[in-house]
Amino acid sequence: MKLSILLSGLFLTEALAFPLSFFGTRTSARPTVDQAAVQARRLVHNQRFGQLNTVYQSGELAGSAIGLLEYYADCGDDGSLTLLMVEVGPSYRNWDEGSKVSMSIASEKFTFSRASLPRLSLQGSLNYLNETEEAAKCFLHRHPDARAWVPGNKVHNTAYVKFEVENVYWLGGFGNVAYIGDIPVDMYKNVTLKHGHHWKEEKGDEDEVVPKSMSAGQVRFEGVKELKVKAKKMKCKGKKARKYHENHKNHDESDSDDE
């Protein structure tokens, strides 16, 4: 009985978070490509792991694709990625031999249906980074455990590389409530974090991300975002709650002024 109630509650929660995706109703509230670009940059910034895809260039597996987990960090202001490549791995060898590369990134949020969560594929190119000191600061801030295999370690040859984004394919979730399709790369690169974008500042889902060409008041993330805000309010206690509510209120008022 308790299990049935728990499952019913879980299903209801997901249905509220993704109401139209469960019942198949089409809506005019589907995000535009501009808003999808914003969502894509937020996903890239908030995640830390992706699947780097390459193609074998030689040997018995020549022509076959392989995708492996790769650490990355969003260190720039144009949506490019910083990676720490290990030369012994097949991803590095394939790239070094001329393979094209792509990176698949998905939301890691726990949910009733992972098919409802956003994911994207970035196609691009890899290039060695010259400014390794800044790259190390940014990358190790996101991945402290990677200190064990930074360049100069005694086990493997490694190098910091930059993944330059050239094409973006976005799958925001169920098609009746999410944008699915290509995002112009210039639109993707021109999105910026409203409150700054720096490796020292850890950003959460509450941070407003807007295209450089749009005001904060012109972009709205309804449904899931509103539920997240309510959930955070419920979890906050005492002084922390008051501070959060004040900041959120001021943020909403500033958005209204922009409109």
C-alpha cells in the first residue's frame, strides 16, 4: 500500500513538472530557438561530464565510432570546453590521427523519465591550449581529483585542449514541450551568464542566463523552473530562507523593470 502511494506521488510530481509531455497535448509555449540556446548554455555550464565521440582511423576497427566519458569544464565565455586529454586513450589517438570529434552532454538530474531531460550534441574541433595555467585553475576547480593526471605527472602524458564548438544539436526533452533541432552556433556562442561567468563562481540552476541580444525580462523558463524555485524555498530554513527570498524578490523586481 505504501509503495503504491509512493509511486503515485512520484508520477504526480513528474506529471506536474512535465504536464504536457505525459498527456501528449501540443502547446504554443514550446521554447523558441533563442530560448533553447540559453538552455543549452546553461546545461553545458552546469554539467561537468560528457561523452567524447571519435572514429578509429586505423587498425581492425578503422571506421568504427567510440564514445567515452570525458571530464570537461566550461571555462570560456563562448560555450567552448576545456578538456584534459590522456595520450594513451583511444579518444586522443583517434583525434591525433585525424578523426572528427563530438561531445554528448546530458542532464544528470534524477527523474521519472530520463527521456524528458535535455541533452545535446556538440560537433567541433580540438586544439592544444597555450595558456595552461588558467586552464588548470578552471579545470581543477571543477575536477579536483584530476590533479593526479595533470601535465607533468609520472604516469601518463596529458595535455589541456580546447573543444571549439562548430555545430549544436539540442534535444530539450519531449517534443511537444521542448525545442528539438539545430541551434545556430553564433546564437549559442552569444549567450552569456547575466551575473558573470568566472571559474571562481559556482553557478546553480537559479542563475539567469540570457542571450546577449535580449534583456532578462524577455526570457522566461516556466514550469520546471518555477517548481525548482518553490522546492528551494521549502528547503530553506531560518536566516538562509530570508536571504534567499529577499534575493529572489529583488531579482524578480529587476526583471520587471527590464520589461
